[in-house]
Amino acid sequence: MAVQVFCRGQRLALLMLSRSVSHSSVSISEPDSHTHTPAPFSRSAIGTFFQERPLLTNPFTQDALLRAYLQRHLPDQQVQRDLLLFGDRLVSEIEALGRQCELSPPVLQRYDAWGRRVDRILTCDAWTRLKHISAQEGLVAAGYERTYGDWSRVYQMSKIYLFAPSAGLYTCPLAMTDGAAKVIESLGVPVREAFERLTTRDEKRFWTSGQWMTERRGGSDVSSGTETVARRQQDGWFKLYGFKWFTSATDADMTLTLARITDRHGRSTAVLTHTHSRDVPTAELLLDGMSAELLSEEGRGVASIANMLTITRIHNTVCAVGAMRRITHLCREYARKRATFGKLLKDHALHVQTLSRLEVETRAAFLFAMEVCRLLGREENRSASDRDALLLRLLTPIAKLYTAKQAVSVVSEGLESFGGQGYIEDTGLPSMLRDAQVSVWEGTTNVLSLDVLRSIAKSSGSVLQAFFTDVTERLLVAEASAALRPAVTSLRTSLSALKRFAQTAAARPAGTLELSARDLAYSLARIYMGALLVDHATWENATNTDIYAALRWCDQDLCPVISRDAAGCYDPQTAAMDTALVYDGLQP
């Protein structure tokens, strides 16, 4: 039977329905003088309010910092027109394709209709369409056409930055493709067709490349973890035998992988190879006689993929920043249409303060990413100074590790702006947080922090000297600005403290530097991002918001390695206590 709840006036009541009452027979209605019972739900009142969803509008026109940055450094009208049109295409076409990829993930087909083993993974049409669009828009090609000289990488990565949040993770094969092209170009090996296909704008000829490095031992130590064997054939090619535990962009047209060439005595050496793959996106692969061509010198496989890691880490950085910009874009758009407690979110000062903090993080990350792209462009155009080269080596792992952490934090906080809708899968919003967490690719925070230490050691400290000199020069330009003085003072104080730490680090007990690696990388990141924000704020067309962003960034602890060192965090006894705390109560 139906349960009727009578509402008088405008009073609200909290009601409990007995579990014994069928949910399908519950209705709420006005008192009824008729003797018959109304049909269930016939007079239900669901109200007229429906919350408007956040709308994506042209992300290029909505990005004041991107437009200002290009106006300052790459004021080319063709670049502006291209990005404007690309922004329109993102909204009208690409966003829906990316969503389709999210809703239609790859499906493994083990057997065909007649029982034959095929091991084929089927992807949706949107995935294929994104490949064609990537070629048309030159998302890889732009980096190698070098139309804009030193700024060609900035132009290319500006498009990746806009593309990534809408791309359904198609940026993964693009990063691998860019990395493969870079390796082939740097090695100068005779595989011209492969390079041309990787860097073409012709969608019919365009190839993507995978990256098959990880085996069952996993981790970043690919040298000792590679067990796959390469056997030389009479025609000069190789056959691969082994198991790849994780393969990126496995549906690509070719791939780069590591294997060991076994000589006649049974010894083996690491080698970089490229192979033609099967139609599989990301998978575990058993290689049983796959054909491969040698790219690197024998024994130089791991060394030869260094250029690929530079490219893929920069792609990861740019995509992380793109995620941050997209969530801040949607948050501020939604705040103009979502009303709570009698007014719009944009009129709640606390909410706007939260969004402002996300904006500061995003701006700092953007400038950091673009600076690394600029340095890469200068290196590729052979116009890089010694300092540029040293900075690129130091800053690439730092940018990747720090923006990855920022992206997870900013996107997570941004989702709170949508309340419960930020957790509901149907909105498409939660996938942004999951995709941001893909930052574990291309090196975890600790692995990259140790890579920073290696760059310092291998250069005998030259990368740090380049860092100190670059930041100092940027601050000299800004010291004439009274408005920026608090930020400049904070940066100088932190830079001086970091110099002292670096000078005394070698005399510390063994293990101190490793314990401080993470905090050192964070300190380098925060100081450099602050210097870039200050530098941007000194531009003649800078706005008050540019100055405000620099001031807010420099309010924080810019050099955590100093504060944590003072707290004894790197002392041997502290390391012992860390171990005791982590394993407290663990049973054998």
C-alpha cells in the first residue's frame, strides 16, 4: 500500500519509512478527499531545480597566463590563431572523444570466432580518431619542424598542455612517440622512414611508438632488471625472447625496448632495439621470436634511452600542469552558477581564497614547465649555452616530480568545489584525479630525487652553480620593484641558505644527502618557481595579479631542506627512529 506524508505550510520534516514498506509504493502528496487510493507517484513533486553543470569553453581564450606568456616570448600571430582554433576544436570535438575513450576502455580478445589464439586488444573508434587528430595538429611534428626556432618546443607543448585534459590519456602514446623520435634523431641511425612517420602531420602515414622497458623485476633500475634476450639473425636483424611485464602504448606501430644480446659464449649485453608491435594498448607481453632492429651500440642500450626519458618526463610535467589548469578553469566557471547558503560560490570569500591558492600553484607550475620546454628547444636548435644545458639536466627531473605532486593535490582540492558531484563517475570529474595520479610513470618522487643527486655529483656541482647564477640574475632584474620586494627578499634568503647547505653537505655523515634528497628537490623547485613568477611579474605588460601570485608563492617555506635539517631530520639516529616507527608492531 502507498504511504502518504502530509505537508502543511512550508515546514520541513525529517521522515523515516519502515523497511517493511516497499520502496516502489511510497508517494508523497497533499491530503486527498477522494475515497480511492491514487496510483503510486502520480502526484509526486520532484521540484523544478536542476544544477547546471560546469561548461568547458575554449581553454586558450580562458588562460590569461598562457596568452600573456606567448605574447611576451612568442608573439607570432600564426601561433595565436592556431591555438585559438585548436581550443575551439577541443571543445567541439576532442573533449567528447576523450570521454568516449574513458567509457569504452580496451577489450582483450584472446580468440577469434573460430577458436584461433589472436591475443588482440580492441580499442574504440575514438582512440583511432585521436591518433588522426594528433597527426593533423602536429602534436609531435611541431617539435621537430622547428618552425619557431628555440621556441618550437614551447609551441608544441602549449598544444599538449591544452590537449592533455581532454585526450583520454592519448598523451601517453604521444609522449612515447616523441621520445622515440628524439632517440632516433640523437643516435643518427639509418631508420629514416621510422623517424619521418613518427614526426609527420599526414594522418595516413603517422606512426606512434611504444616503450617496452619494464620486466617482472619492475622499477626504475631497467639495466639490472632486463632479462629479455635478443638473438642475432643472418640478415642482421634480431629475434626477441622474453617477458615484458608492463608495456606502454602497446597498440603503437613500433616500439623501443631493451634486450640483452647473447654472444657465442653465453654472455649478454644491454641493447636498445625497435620492433614492430601488435594491436595492444598497454599490456603484459610474451615475446617469442619478435623481429627487432638494433639501434644503439651494443652495451649502450640504457645510456641511449636517456634522451627518451628527458622527453617523456617533460611530457609528464606538461600534462600535470594541464590537469591543474583544467580543474581551476572548471572550478571558477562552476562558482558563477552554483548557489549555496543564499549566494553564489564566487561570492563566498573562503571559497575564492581556496581557488586563489590553487591558481598560484598552477601558475608556478606552468612557468616551470614552459621554462624546461624552452631549454629543450634551445638545446635542440644548438643555441643552448653551457648554463642552459646544465639547467636542463637538473630541472627536468625536478619539474616532473614537483608538478606531479602539485597536480594530485590541486585536482583533489578542486574536486571539492563540486561537492558530491566531484566524486560521481558520471560527471567525468573523478577521472581527472585518477589521471593525475599517473605521475608514478617516468620515475617516482624518490627515484627522481636521487636522480637530482646524481646530476649534482656527475657534474661536480656545476648544475647547482648554474641554478644559483640563474636565480640570482632573475632577482637582480626584479629588485627595482617595490611591490615585489617581499618576494625577492624571501627568495634571496632561501637561496643563501640553500648555498650554505650545499657547501657543507659533502662533510656530513654518509647517507645524509640521500635522506635529504626529497626535501632538496622540493627546495630547488620552490625557489626556481618563485624566481620565474617574479621574473614574469617584472615584464612591462605584467598585471597586478602577476605580482600578487609571486607574493603569495613566496609566503611559504621555500627551502624545506633547511628547516628539516634544523629539526634533525637527516641525523643517523633519526633514520633509525624512522625505521622503528614504520615497522612498529609488524609481525614476522
